Amino acid sequence: MECFIGIDLGSTTTKAVVMDQGYNVLGRGITNSRSNYDIAAGVAKNEALIDARFDLFRQALKKVPALATYYDDFMVELEQNFRLEQYLEQLVDLEETCTRAVVDPRYADWGKSLPESLGAVFKKVSVEAPDLFAPGAKRKSNFFRDIAGSQYHTVSEEYSSESDFPFDVLLNIYDRSIIEVENRIYTETTNQKLRSALDRAFANMPQLADVAAAVRAEVEGILAVELEEVYIIGTGYGRARLPFSKEHIRSEILCHGLGAHIMYNDTRTVLDIGGQDTKAIQVDKDGIVESFQMNDRCAAGCGRYLGYIADEMNVGLHELGPIAMKSTRQVRINSTCTVFAGAELRDRLSLGEDRSDILAGLHRAIILRAMSILSRSGGIRDQFTFTGGVANNEAAVSALKDLIRENYGDLTINIDPDSIYTGALGGATFALRAVEQGHTAEAAA
């Protein structure tokens, strides 16, 4: 099967989209952006290809009559168990990497007690892992670094309090090892992990024993399908560092404009708030960029700003929106500068103001900044499409809708659940169009 791939290397996350010849999205992948952009691009692409494989599974398994009643539950089991297999493989790698680090002379004083302590910690982390990937389990993140770090930190603290072994030593070992593990791509064992996930799914759903053979046959058929990477386009904040030739690079403005058009054909104005910048883009009926504006001097009002606020508040980034939505009064925030926002935040908290009101004011300040950029790009035209990671923040969306209504009246506002992939979607579309126009090239790495 021919595949066309777009990779969007953002400042905080790298996204990839796999598209077929019919402009259908087969798969999406996302990972943390790293200083090693080659790795980030490779990991995101691999995740998108895995997701594409699951899309083919869904299509095939829907045709198994006896599975119909259990189809939804079975697919959840299969996907969660595959993620568990991925996690366990990386966990073994992390333990081996941490154990190798023990030979460093700085740890000589701890003798055999350090590897024994690491073994005890990882044993408990591994035992607890299945609960994190059970159907219905809630994780604050799907990235290995975040899940493993949280587990390792908690278990190490418990172990240290019980054994008097220094927590900081265990944490130091982890910090020295995680980057090495995070920067490895495990493509060779993908099919093995899929088969193991299938075994786990049937073990957890014994009622499907009679259809196991039919399901396994369908899965093996899909595993035999080659996903041929015909053409790849890279874009994003770090596109200059992508391991692609110039022919395989497009500007993020062009990709976000086209991606928004592919999502919503009647889009005329696009606002993208990412981790590092805010982009306001005007496009025509074909998704071609007519004008744009962006803040490229600092991260004020972007995802990294919200991350800083979350750290100051000692809450998760995903919690900011829900907390802000509980606000009962409007608080005016004077600064969206990351440098000064922390000081203003602490001042307001010390004066007794409610944190939900403060966060609501912060979100409104961010959107007011975005509205200024939109105004400079040519205003807002119907239809309006909001993309980027911040588009998943309900408080930001609420503030945006209010301000658009106040300044432009009732417009159609589009927000796709997969809006974070807009740039990669545009890239994949450019890749397919390049081949349709007769361009041929070896697929980029």
C-alpha cells in the first residue's frame, strides 16, 4: 500500500500523518520533540505507521461476523495491550541502561546495594504497569518518558523511605538514562508486540475463544501488507533540522493553511497556537495562503507559556482549562510575558484571589494577544478554524468564542479533536500532490 507522510516538527511535540492515495488519513503519530530531531521525526513517523496498521485492523475485523457484538471492546483491548507491550519493552531497556550506568565511579560507594535497589524499584514498576493500560485507565500522558518517570519517581520514594537508600541517587540514575532510552526506535519488534497484544486480548476476553482463529487470520493478513513510504514532506518550527532534502520541506504556514482546508474545506481564517509561536493565516477557497502574521520573538501566549503557568500553579498542563472553567468573576491579567507572569500570578494569589479566576484571566489574555495577531493578518473571516495544541484547552476555546462573538459576530468556528496534527496533515497532502504532479524521490528518513 502506497503511503504519503507529513511530519511536523514542533518546538514541544513532533507529529506525523500517514495518508493513502485517496487522501484518506490512515494514521497519526506524536512524540516529544527532542534536541535530536532525526529521532523525533523517526519516532513520530513510526507511531503514525503503527496507527495506520491499526486502522487496517479495524477495517478488516469489522468484517468478522462473530466478532460484531464485541468489536469495540476487543479493539480497545488490542490497542491498550499493544501500548502495554511497547511500554514494557522500553521499561526493560530503561532498567538495563540504568544498570549499566552503575559502573560510573561516582556510584562506587554504594557497592551492590545500588543495583539491588534498582532491581527492586523496576520490579514493582513492572508489576504495576498493566494497571496503567487497562481499558478505562486514565493516564496524564501517553509518552513513555512521562509515564515511566512518574512511576519510577513514586516507587523510588516509597522504596527509599522503607530502606533508607538515598532517593536522589536513584533519581540521578534515571535522569542519566532516560534520554538514551527515549531516543531509540523499536521498529524491529512491532509485529512481535502486536501478536503479544493479541494474545493478551484473548486472555482477557475468553468469550472470544470461538472466533480467535478467524481474528488471528485477519491480523496476519494485515501484518503482511507492506506500507510503502512513497514521499515524505517535513515542516514545523524545527523544519530546518529535519533529515530531509530541501525538496521535502514546506513552510509551516503553507502546511497549516492547507491542513486546515483539508479538515474544513470552507476555512478562510486559521489560528494556530502551538508550543512556541502563534500563527494567523488567511487562505482562499483552495487552501492557498493569502496572508499571515505570527509572533516569532518569544513564547508569550503559547503552549510553553501555559506550561510555565502550570508549573507555577503546581498542576498538570491538562488541568489548566478545567480549573479556569470554574471561574465566577473576570480577573484582568496585565502581562502575558513568561518572565513577568509568574510574579503577577504569585502576587494575585497572595492577595487571596481565586486561582480559577486568575487562570481564566490568563487564558483571556492569551486569546487577546492572538486576536491582535489575527487582526494584523486581515481579521477573521467565515469560516474560522482553530488549530494547535492549545485548541484542546477548553478555557482557551471558550475565551476565543466569546471574543470572536464580541468583535465579529456569529461565525462558524471549527475545532477538530485532531487539530494538533494540522501541519502534518498539510505536509502529507503536499506529499501526495507532489507525486501526482510527477515528482519522484527516495522517501526521506
